[in-house]
Amino acid sequence: MTDLMLDVRGLDVTFGSTTVLHGVDVTLAKGRTVGVVGESGSGKSTLAKVLVGSVRPSAGHVDVDGVDLVNHEHTSMRRYRRRVQMIPQDPYSSLSPRRTIGQTLAEAINPIRSRVSDHRDLIASWLERVGLTPDMMHRYPHEFSGGQRQRIAIARGLIIDPDFVIADEITSALDVSVQAQILELLAEIKESLGITMMFISHNLAVVQRVSDEVLVLYQGRVVEAGPVEEIYANPQHWYTRRLLDADPGSPGFSLAG
Ligand SMILES: Nc1ncnc2c1ncn2[C@@H]1O[C@H](COP(=O)(O)OP(=O)(O)OP(=O)(O)O)[C@@H](O)[C@H]1O
Ligand SMILES: [Mg+2]
């Protein structure tokens, strides 16, 4: 037994002749949140895809909660995919327009026994937990705002009590004030449930809101990693300093302002 959720060392990912992750190291203790920040194309989503098991590492050691993602058996991945949940960036395209929210959540809970009536209490309690109301389980995705849909996507990711959650740019499509509300919600859920999370964004201020640690990716390499406060107080790499300078959310500014 280990208290590490992530033990990633020397991870390379290559597509054809292009290497998009170079020797990435990440360790994350259970119950902690690591923020991953970096500009577009730096390899953030690729790292996420490796961790959910949809992209194969080209080299390195990748262990998630004791599962070796480099040398795994195909059959063990079914269970793994329930234990590790990704909250998508765009909940509109990932929520089925023909299913009510209740049906979508019931199916997440149990794809075989997926009647809403089988899971009504759990669905109602999660809708409340993410700031919605139980009666909304009867509505369809188009009847919600972008922020509300993101709340539904969070509920869907967490309702099956996963061991590890990856949120990839989940606030980038939202207005700044709605973004702040979603971050508050995540921070609150993280506190109360003690979940282990990877939180990805190109915005350092957003990452800082919900993370204990930060990993800065630049052109597929980790250029800086450490506790949030340290990175803010004493950034070592020029790219991190540039992110802090460019950041309207760095100290002195309010994200919601
Ligand atoms: N399946 C693939 N085949 C070839 N190249 C890919 C593939 N997936 C990603 N890439 C390339 O890998 C690099 C990293 O992409 P990735 O999506 O991980 O970046 P990102 O940091 O998530 O960017 P963004 O902030 O825009 O979401 C990019 O240059 C991208 O074009
Ligand atoms: Mg991405």
C-alpha cells in the first residue's frame, strides 16, 4: 500500500515523429490536488489522456493508484475507467441532448441498471450538492445555462465516488463570474470529500484557487513543480514568471472582480 495516487516518472508521449511530452515526472499524494498549467499545445490534455488510459505512454513509468499504465492487461482497464473520472471542458457536447439529466446521471451510476427510479435519492442529493435542485433531474441539457451544465458535469464525474478526478479546462468556456462560482464549488467539494484531483487550466490564477500543488508545463516539459504558495512567492522559471505577470488573477487582483 502506498499513499501516492500518482507516481509518474520519465513519461514520454510520441505521436508519429512528434514527441509531445518529454520526461514528465509527477507525484501526487492521495487527497491532494495538483494544478497543471501551461499554454495551448503544451501537452496538458495529453497528460490527462495518459492518466485516464486513452493514450499509451511511449516511455517511462506511469502508476495511478497502483495500476501500471505502461504494462497493463486490457481487461483490468474496465474497472480502472470507473475509478478515474474526467470532467470534460464542454459539457454541452458530452451531455446527451435526448436524455434528461436524471437519465444521464442514472446511467453514470450504473449503465445496466440505469432507471432514474433506481437511483433517485443519490441523484437528488448530488444535484443539491452542486447547487441545483432535485426537480431539475427531469430537464434536458438545453434547458440549462453553461454554468449549470458544468455543475451537472461535475455531478456526473463525482456521483460514482471515483478515486481520482481530472478536470481539464472546465471553466475556460465560462464567464469570469460563473467561472469563480464553479471554482468555489470545486474547492468546497474537494474539502468535504477529500478527493484527489488533477486540475488543468492555462490560467495560473484559476489553478491556484483549487490546487495544493502546481506543475508548469512548457512545450511538453515540466519546467516547475511544487506547492502553490512557493510557486507564487518564488517562481524559478522564466515561463512561470511570465504566467504570473500576465495573470490578472495574481495577488492584488480579484478573479471575480
Ligand atoms: N492524437 C494526436 N496526434 C498527433 N498530435 C497530437 C495528438 N494529440 C495531441 N497532439 C499534439 O500534441 C501537442 C499537445 O496537445 P495537447 O492537447 O496535450 O495540448 P494542451 O496543453 O491540452 O493544449 P490546449 O490548452 O489547447 O488544450 C499539440 O501540439 C497537439 O497538436
Ligand atoms: Mg487541452
